[in-house]
Amino acid sequence: MRSLSTTRRLMLAGIALATASLAIGPLPAMAQTPTIPIIVKDTTSFYWQIVLAGARQAGKDLGVNVPELGAQAETDINGQISILENAVAGNPAAIVIAPTERTALGPPITEAAKSVPIIGIDSSAESDAFTSFLTTDNVQGGRIAADGLAAAIKAKTGKEEGEVALITNAPNAGSLEERKKGFVEQLAKYPGLKLVADRYADGQAATGLNITTDLLTANPNLVGIFASNLIMAQGAGQAIAENGAKDKVALIGFDSDDRLVGFLKDGVISALVVQDPYRMGYDGIKTALAASKKETVAENVDTGANLITTANMTEARSQELLNPKVK
């Protein structure tokens, strides 16, 4: 049994400790790792895997939990809307999203932004609720493609003349419509080049193959094609190769993977307009984290586009863009 003096000493010590605690103030709560999901258009595409790799590295560098979300195809608009709604329900610090379709994703993004900062990447949507938007200047990307196509046609035929075609992956995708706008505007500066076909596909490389094969058959004077994203460039490249048309028809693609780089080496593709998707993913998470902390962030960020040809593909910057660290 404790003595009275011992009990009194313990009580006095307890009072002293409590007083000291009040003087110091409450102890800070254990810091929690912020969660910032990134929602891409298609988790299976190499381009979006590069975006996710950049976001993943940002999460490691910045101490952020980064769930990697997205549908199985860029045409699954309803799927992406459901993913966004579920992500908001998880009460994240912020969300990074590449909208699959300009019109349909506008209202869901506006609604989501009432609860959490929304950072847009790659493609636009009909919403003014983005805290920040990081993307390639896709209009400029289209202009670069038109200039590259004119140069490639001249290299093959000796003149900037003839019929050309445009193939777009799917209708009403913000980034693709902007590339189309820039391409058509810039092509007008080459009076000898005539746009004779403007086709939309359904997001499948096989459709791009079929469209290109049909174009080659129906337009014997065709001298150039712009396939405005990776999937359509895959299909168009295969058609050019299978039909032995690489010496006659110049093909400009957008984005890159091993297959397109192979086409570029073999002369099937004349040039690729290459973005910086790794930076888009990395800086998307970095910007989202800053926004979640109420820090000031840029409203719009251009992440850049470059024309890579057979002549410059071995240069250091080209190799950095063609061989990003995906794993």
C-alpha cells in the first residue's frame, strides 16, 4: 500500500504534467498522406501508361498516394464519368483528370469541383471549374503536323502538291478537335495541298487500318495523311506498310510507342508529333498537391510538342521523348 506522502507526490507530478501540456498546447495530429487520384482516358494505351508513370513518380517524390484510374477505351465516356464520381466520393485532396469527351464530361467536372480541386490534363471539357489545366497546345500540334506533312511530301515528290487526308480517332474529343483545327488552318498555307478526306474512327486501330486502306484505293493521287493520335497512326502505318505505299504517301502520326518508332525507322511514317506525357502526369500531381494546400497555381500550362523525324530521332531530346521511363 502506498504511503500518503507517495500518493501526494504522484498527484503533484500529475498536476505539473497537465499544466505543462496546457502551456505547450495540444499535440499535433499524425500527418496523413494525401490521396490524389489520376483519371486517364484509357489505361491500356502506351501514351496513357506514360502519363501514369509520371504521376506515379510524382507520388513517390512528393509523398502522395496516387490511385491510377481510367476506363479500358477512350470511347467509354460513361465509364469515365462513373470513375470520377466514385473518386469524388472518396474525399481525396484533389483529382487529376484527362476528359474523354468535351461535352459529356463538362457537367460532371463542374459538379466534382464543388467538393475538390480538379486539375485537367491533355484534353479540355466544357467546364470553367478546373483549378489548373496542363496540356499540349494541340492547335499548335496540328500546325506542326501540317508543316511536317508538307515537308515530307516535298521530300518524296519534289513539290508541295497533291491530295491529303486527315484521320481522327473519335469525334468531339477536345485535344483531337484542336489538332484538327490547327492542321486545317496551317494546311491552307500550302495552296498546292488539297484536303480530300476528313474521317472519324471509333478508337480502334483496326478501323484506322481499314480507313487508310479505303483512302489509298479511292484516292490514287493521295500523297499524304495525318493520323492525329497514336491509335490511328498505328492503323494507318500498318495500311501504308501492307500496301507498299511508303514511297508514295507521306504519313504523319501523333504520339509514339515502339511500333510507331519502328515505322519511323523503316520510313513508313515520315514524322511523329510527340508530346511530353510523362511531364503531364508528373506536373499534374504536383499542381494538384499545391492546389489542395491552397497555393497559387498557373491556370494554364503548355507542356510542349516536338516533330521527330528519321533525321533527328537519335538526338538526345528525341530519345528522351521516344523512350520515357514507364516502369
